[in-house]
Amino acid sequence: MTKRKRQARRSLVYLPMLLIVLVAIVTACAAPAAPVAPAEPTQAPTEAPPAATATPEPPPTPTPAPKMVSPLASASSCQECHGEIYDEWAQSYHSKTLTAMMGSFAKYIKYVQSEKGALTSADMMGCLGCHGPAMRFASEEEMLHLATLVVDGQKDAVSDIGVDCVSCHTLAASGEPWVHPEQPLTVYGPLRDAVEAKGGDGQLVHESVFSADMGKSEMCAACHTYITPDDIHVEGGTWDIVCSLTYDAWEVAAKGKATGNQCQDCHMPKRDGFAAQVSGVTMPARAVPSHTFPGWHSDAKLAGATDMSLAAKVEGGTLVVTVTIVSKVGHRMPDT
Ligand code: HEC
Ligand code: HEC
Ligand code: HEC
Ligand code: HEC
Ligand code: HEC
């Protein structure tokens, strides 16, 4: 403050024109509690204002809402024993399937409200069926609360909702995603000899059931084939988002079904490690499938998606260069 005042006085001697601007700055600094944004630094003849005089940032609008928790076991409840898989999943786009499409979802919600007058859980599940399947077990009230958060753009408050562990391991994998899972939870996985999932207190956390489908493309088809249902048509009958037809494309692609390549073979490469880690219990070594699910958001995945070769020869005094690009993708590329 003192430094600024000194500089301000000096400036006043030379630049009387700046008087009004400077008075405004000094007034703002004198009342730091006022929710007034500090004057633009470029307007002041001094350098950046000293940190001690900085006015506190005005609170972001809207005020952050409390975090909503998934009505079925949140991914964070699996983190304790499946830490590595959790970390991989957390950086994957499966953990962002709601936050990454909030804008479109808000548009859809507003459209349904204006057309039908009221929004129902069934309308919401039209998107959440694939973008947050565990919301199926939410009450009507919770669902409408979620709709408000989406329309308000409250990303942090809805970040627990997405394609989480139970979306794949309990709902999609059971083949009966509409049935409320019994307690304790049943999870389906690729292990035939899973160690009992018990915590330190000896309580069973979940039943483990082997499912041959976990290694097959059909498991992914639950969501990666989007046929617009009749009741979700928007804007005069045409819905402007084609979510994913990857499964359909895989069924006919040269590097897809015909070669026996499953989605998991390319998208869930295996590493040596442990399927779970529980303190005091020796776990069997396993070839653990990666849960990072790289796709079009991943530069590395895109870079490895093709083989490119160049061949050059001179024909009649002209240099002819042939570029051959061979796709290694098990579907179209890009495929949205
Ligand atoms: C049958 C499953 C399914 C339904 C129903 C569905 N989606 Fe999707 N959606 C997907 C999948 C799978 C992807 C990922 C596509 C990809 O990455 O290639 C996706 C991707 C998207 C994206 C792009 C996300 C990004 O990161 O840019 C948006 C936006 C989107 N969906 C919005 C919606 C909205 C809005 C609804 C409801 C009207 C909806 N989806 C319903 C499966 C579905
Ligand atoms: C998009 C679907 C999907 C999501 C989300 C998902 N998984 Fe998986 N997970 C799979 C599939 C598919 C396999 C089997 C892959 C294979 O065998 O090739 C698997 C395998 C596993 C295994 C067996 C590991 C082994 O050594 O074989 C464990 C444990 C597991 N997942 C835990 C989790 C946890 C915990 C989460 C959440 C943090 C999670 N998964 C999220 C699809 C998913
Ligand atoms: C208290 C520890 C603990 C917690 C918490 C826990 N698990 Fe497990 N889970 C295990 C153990 C132990 C195994 C067996 C690992 C092995 O045999 O290598 C296992 C195995 C699995 C498997 C493989 C099952 C199979 O038959 O292939 C899946 C899938 C799985 N857990 C998902 C989850 C999900 C989803 C959650 C959260 C809702 C969760 N686990 C929470 C300890 C736990
Ligand atoms: C419960 C629904 C669901 C299931 C089951 C599912 N996915 Fe997804 N997946 C989605 C949605 C929704 C997205 C869109 C993420 C986003 O917002 O961009 C997505 C995105 C992806 C992406 C794109 C990642 C990126 O960079 O954008 C890949 C790759 C993918 N999924 C692979 C798989 C594979 C492989 C399986 C089967 C083992 C699978 N998914 C099972 C719903 C699902
Ligand atoms: C032969 C390997 C291979 C197979 C099999 C394969 N993929 Fe892919 N996939 C890739 C590669 C490489 C990319 C990155 C390039 C790209 O985005 O097209 C990709 C990208 C994706 C994306 C990002 C979206 C996009 O527009 O490209 C999704 C979603 C996806 N795959 C899902 C699946 C599903 C679901 C299956 C099974 C039905 C599957 N993939 C089978 C190699 C494969």
C-alpha cells in the first residue's frame, strides 16, 4: 500500500490525467472486503500491485453445490483395495462420462422440460443409461436434483456420477442392469479363482462371480452402440449427437470381429501386478487389464493407430512418392 501510494504521488506530479483512475484504485484497496474487482492492472502506472494489497478474489458464481454421491457403491469405495485400477480408471474418460457431456445434457434437459412441461427419471436415464447407469437406483427427487446441477453447470458436484466400477462390473456385466443388486454387492469379473474380498474386519465386501463375457466385445456393446430411442428425439425429430457406434463398426471392420480381436485386446492391455491389495493378505500375481481406456482423447493411442510408409521412385524424370497408410484400428477411424 505505502509503495503504491508513493508511486502514485510521483505519477500524479507527471501525469495529472491519471488522477481519477488512481483515486479509484486507492479506494478499492482501502475497503478490501467489498466484492469489487480490483482495477485492471494495465490502467495503473505502477507494476503489478504488491501481493499484500490484493483484494480477495470475488467468490465464483454460482456457489458450489455439495457433492452428489452415487446411489450405488461409488468408485471411491473400491479404491482402498483396488488402488492401482482406481487410479487408472480415474484418468480415463469413463470417469468423466457425465462431466464431459454436461453442455449437451443440459440442452436435452431444457428441451424435454419445454416440450413436455415436466422431466422424469426415465427422461434422464435416456442419457444416464450409458453416461451414469447407477443413477437408475436414485429416487425421483435425487434425479431432479441432478438435473438442476447439470443445468447449472456444477461439474464438481456431479463428478461422482459416471461409468464407474459397478456400471461395468455389476450392471452391464450382469445382463440384468435393472435389477437392484443384492447386498453385499455382486461383482462380475474375469477371475475364476478370486480370493474372498474381505476387509480388515473380516466382513465380505462383495461376492465375486466369474463371467466369460468380461473379455468380450459384447460387454462394451452395452453402451458403445447408440440407437436413438424414439422418445429421445430432439429438435424436430433429429438428435444431433451420434454417441458411439463403435461396436457396430467393429462387427464389420477388417481388424475387428473377423480377426477375433476383442475391444479389450486393444483397449485393456495387461500388465503384471495384483488385482487387489489387502494389508496382511498375500495376493496371487495376475496379468491385470489396464483401465485407462485410451481413445480419441489420447495422443499416444492416435499416434499408434496407423502404420505409414513412404516409397519414392523416379518415373520419366518425375519423382513419384507413394504414401501407404494402414489402419490398425478395430473399427472406423475416427469413430464417433
Ligand atoms: C447407448 C448408450 C448411450 C446413450 C443412451 C447416450 N450416449 Fe452419449 N455417448 C455414449 C458413448 C459410448 C460415447 C463415447 C463415444 C466415443 O468416445 O467415441 C458417448 C459420447 C457422448 C458425447 C461426447 C463426449 C465427449 O467427450 O466429447 C456427448 C456430448 C454425449 N455422448 C451426449 C449424450 C446425451 C446428451 C445423451 C442423451 C440424450 C446421450 N449421450 C445418450 C453412449 C451413449
Ligand atoms: C468400462 C467398463 C469397466 C469399468 C468402468 C471398470 N472395469 Fe474393471 N474390468 C473391466 C473388464 C472388461 C475387465 C476384464 C478385462 C479382460 O479380462 O480382458 C475388468 C477387470 C477388472 C478386474 C480383474 C483384474 C484381473 O487381474 O484380472 C478388477 C479387480 C477390476 N476390473 C476392478 C475394477 C474397479 C475397482 C473399477 C473402478 C475403479 C473398474 N474395474 C472399472 C471393465 C471395467
Ligand atoms: C476390502 C477389500 C476390497 C474392496 C473394498 C473391494 N474389493 Fe474387489 N476384490 C477384492 C479382492 C481381495 C479380490 C480378489 C483378487 C484376487 O483374487 O486376485 C477382488 C476382486 C474383484 C474383482 C474381480 C472378480 C472376479 O471374479 O473376476 C472385481 C471386478 C472387483 N473386485 C470389483 C470391486 C468393486 C467394483 C469394488 C467397489 C464397489 C470392490 N471390488 C471393492 C477386495 C476388495
Ligand atoms: C456403461 C456404459 C459403458 C460401457 C459398458 C463401456 N463404455 Fe466406454 N464409454 C462410455 C461412455 C459414455 C464414453 C464417453 C466418454 C466421454 O465422455 O468422452 C466412453 C468412452 C470410451 C472410450 C473413449 C475414451 C476417450 O479417449 O474418449 C473408449 C476407448 C472406451 N469407452 C472403451 C470401452 C471398452 C473397451 C469397453 C468394454 C470393455 C467399454 N468402453 C464399456 C460408456 C461405456
Ligand atoms: C485392433 C485394435 C482395436 C480394436 C479391436 C478396437 N479398437 Fe477402439 N480404438 C483403437 C485405436 C488404435 C483407437 C484410436 C484411434 C481412433 O480414435 O480411431 C481406438 C479408438 C476408440 C474409441 C474412441 C472413439 C473414436 O472416435 O475413435 C472408442 C470409443 C473405441 N475405440 C471403442 C472400441 C470398442 C467398443 C471396441 C470393440 C467393439 C473397439 N474399440 C475395438 C483400436 C481398437
